[in-house]
Amino acid sequence: MKALIYQGVETLAFEDAPEPRAKAGEVVVRVEASGICGSDMHAYLGHDARRPAPLILGHEAAGVVEGDGRRVTINPLVSCGVCAACVAGRENICADRQIISMPPREGAFAQYVAMPESNLVTVPNHVPLAKAALAEPIAVSWHAARLALAALSPDMERRAVVLGGGAIGLAAALALRAQGIAETCIIEPNAARAAYLRDHCGETVAAQAARPTPLIVDAVGISQTRATASQIVEPGGVIAHIGLGDHADGLDVRRMTLQEITFIGSYTYTAQDFRDTAQAMFDGKLGSLGWTEERPLQKGAAAFQDIRSGAVAAPKVILRPWP
Amino acid sequence: MKALIYQGVETLAFEDAPEPRAKAGEVVVRVEASGICGSDMHAYLGHDARRPAPLILGHEAAGVVEGDGRRVTINPLVSCGVCAACVAGRENICADRQIISMPPREGAFAQYVAMPESNLVTVPNHVPLAKAALAEPIAVSWHAARLALAALSPDMERRAVVLGGGAIGLAAALALRAQGIAETCIIEPNAARAAYLRDHCGETVAAQAARPTPLIVDAVGISQTRATASQIVEPGGVIAHIGLGDHADGLDVRRMTLQEITFIGSYTYTAQDFRDTAQAMFDGKLGSLGWTEERPLQKGAAAFQDIRSGAVAAPKVILRPWP
């Protein structure tokens, strides 16, 4: 099969690779759509020790099950199923969790990928597979929104600010509204991205938060956005933190203590979150999902360069492995 | 009346001061016992901009209401009562909150203090006022324990580590057990303090945490303890953070995100927490409370020096304003 292989810092090659084989409980999925995530970009730039070259990146995929033709979207998080976390339905903190695109599992920037049957969610015929591939990034935001709302005091206004207008930030705004937040505002400094979100997605976007806000989603995850989050959150409020941008912290812990702020580290999603997200997408509760740009996998290297240079206004680029 | 007046960095004087007058809704309390808090120590060292000299410090007090002789312990946090936070029972995040020992309210290292009637909790006759004065510091820990337990996933073990064996740390261990945590361990580097907690209070004490723990209470609040908290907390767990020790942060935010840690800034207590704490004390649910050392207010300056030099093993020094 053909695959986009990460070969070293800023080097991706579209080459032949061995086809994956299904182990017990697994099937092979013919990949039809595979989104580029910020974490793929981190790996591409050599910033992710968890993803050493050579490796097939990509973990936001939808496709067709080989053999039975079922249209599916893929939950890329594989967990042990038997530990206390898994039994409690918190598969995302399973100590043995794996994700495709991290060894020992190859990723989905390829024509085929092997996955456990239990990680697949069937996609109804009215949903294109290029949209179904958004289940993964949206599930990340859905999970963070769910945790944040569970922590938010019932007496506070249902109002949120999302820092960052990439796919995770946009998806956070969509998920928050689907879960009952009345008013969301995305803070996005890139003018082209901000205009896209405003004009094409109908989102409320601003250069900075206008007033203290009960709920903040940090969908960037760098020290600067953490500093902003801990300064603009309303007393008694909640920060949900998704990104893995840098290691320095940036939080104003003194203010967080004096004003009783809750900070929630949020990582991926539970299996139930993934299914709930997919269902909400299929039911149209997360909007039209028309915020992707599709490109052939063969031109994946150029797509990474364009994203890095800020030349892509759409929050998500979807690679298509088949001509 | 006599009072211990903070006159400048590391300077306290036992002097005459004007007696307080009760405003509308207030009464004057004859102070019988007034505990020294870490925040009094911060002020004494000149580290608290909220407490400028000259000022009467002290906010952990119990005494007798002038005029009717009622024995009371004092909730020192005065809130507006009408804002959204107050109406929701979160008086501790009221934007107009005041606390005695911060302008415009003088503190309780004095023979009398004026307080709103609604801030008083009647103390039963079987409880000495020197113990009743512990309601305030214990309420701080009770509140943090309540928030932490509300955030802790029901599937996780009921096991906690408390960083710091001062009054707040010891009270956190007591409050956690009273609220259903089966096993607590206090981490305390000062050998004399550790021995006191172990031998005199029956607490489990260690020099460092032996294994990942679902719930951490940081009862110190410096960058070093925050770093420890974020490293030893079990995946999916909770850190409750009480102290205001320094401004740098120290948190391992990357781990907190990858392992889905919740960090809760906790400040003082709600009025209900204060009443619940006092009731739990009166009912004997927080132990014998025999971990104080009593000294005359007249010798308050020496008490501050002894605490600062680490020469006091008891977690709490109670000053008595009357001979």
C-alpha cells in the first residue's frame, strides 16, 4: 500500500509500506479520509518523543471495513479493557493505552490501517467519510467540554471563551453549545483563521476576551494561553486544558487559589465520549462540519508545510489516500 | 484595650488600641483565644500587600459576646450577602469579601473584636474556647477536602496525601477522614513536627509519598510542593491547593494534561462549610484537637519568632489576650 511516512524532522515521504494485518479482534479498514492533527505537526517538527521516525502518522480516520464494506469512523485509542480505569469507563487514562500513529501502532496516513473491531463506529450513509473523520478531534473537545461542565458551579452563567481557533478550538465551541452553553467566543489571533471562523462557520470570534468568563477552554496549551486563561476566568470558574504545546506552565496559581479556579487537564476521550460525539455529529447537533479542506495523501508533505506557514484558513485538512 | 499591633516588617508590639465599636448588625466579642496563621506570618514578614502596617493581625478567634455572654467561635470572612456568589452560598468568592486582619477590618490579636452577628457560631459548654478557635483553620481544610472529594472520580481509591504538616495540613487529614477518605498520609520534612504529628496526633507521616495517590492536598502552596503534587498524583486524580506561599507555579502541566489531573484552587470556606466544620468539631468527628500550644498575647512577638525559627512542634499556637 501507499503511506505518508515520517522519516525525520520536517521530512515526509509518500512511499510503499507493508499492508497491516489484523490481529485477533481486529479488522483492516481501507482508509478514505485522515485528518492532520496538531500532534502530527508536533511529531513532524521533531517535538514529540512519543513519535520517533520512521513512522506512519495520522489518527483521525474514517473508511470502509475490508470484507464487509461497512462505513466506519475510527476511535484510535486502544486500551487494555481490564484495568480499573477501563472498567470505570475512563479508557483515556488506561496505563497501557495505545494510539495509532504511536509505536507499536502505525497511523492512518496510509491506504489501510488495522483496528480492533470495538474501536469502530458505523457511519450512516448520509454522512460523508471525510466528515466522519472529524469524530476524533471533535471527541477531544466534547470530552473536555463534558468535564468542564461537570465542574462548573450550577449558579454560574453558561458562558465560555475558547482560546485558539484550530479544529480543537472550533470543536470545543460546537461541543459546548451542544452540551448547553448558551454563549461561546473563540479567541484567535490569526486574521485569516478568525475571518474563516466568523464568515464561514458563523462563530463569534474576538482578538481577546472582553470580560471575565466562567468557563475557559484552552485549546492551544502553551504558557501564554494558560496565563491568559488563569487571568480571564471568572472567580469560581473552570479552565479545561487540552493542548500539549509546551512544558513551561504560565498559570497564575496565586489568582487561581484566591479566586478558587478549577483547572482540568483533559486528554482525548472515553469510548462513550467518542460514540456520543459521533452520534451528535450524525444527528446534526454539531453543525454542518463544512470546515475542512481535502487534499490527496500523495501531497501530504506540502499540506504540512502549508499548515505550518499559516497558509491554511480551514481548521482541518483531510488527506485522502485513494486517487 | 490591649492588642498585638503589626508595626512593620518583623515588628509586633503589645500596646493599647481603641476598642472596636459594633456597627449595625454587629456585636463586640471579648476575645479569649486567637490562633496564629501562616498568613499572619506572611504579613509579619512583610510578604502580604493585603496587610499593610500598622494593623492588628489575627483572624482565628473564639470568645464571649459582650452583653449576653454567649460563647462563640468567629467566622472572620465578611461578605456582601447579595451578589450572585453570596446568593449561591459561595461567600468565599464574593467580590466584596472582607476578612478581619485586613483593612478595613482590624484583627483578633486583641482583647475585643467587632463582628457581624451572622458570623458567629455558638460553642457548646463542653468545648474549650481555645479549641473552638480552631474552627477557622479547620474550615479552610474542610472546604478544600469537600471540593476535592466532589471532583474525585467515584471509581478511584479513597486515599490521600497531604503536603505539609502545619495546622492546615493536619486539619486536611482530619477533614478528609471525616468526609470519607479511608487512608491519609502527611508529608512533612521538619523532623520535630513529623514526630509530633505521629506520636501526639496519631497521624501517618512520611518524608515522601510512596506511590501514586488519587487525591493530593497541597497545604503549603509553594512551587516545590506544586511540582511534587503534580508528579505524585495518580492519573485521573485531583489536587486541592490551599496555600499562597509563592507566585511561581511549578506545576507539571504536561503530565496533568496527559494524565487528566484536576487542580482546584481553594480559598477559605463558605458560611455553611464553617458551620459544618464547627459542628463536626463539637461532635468529636475531628479528633481531640489537642495539638495547640497556648501563650499569652502579651508574648505574641516571641511566639512569631519561635514559629519562624521552626522551634514550635505543635501545629497551632493560640494566643490568649487576657491574663
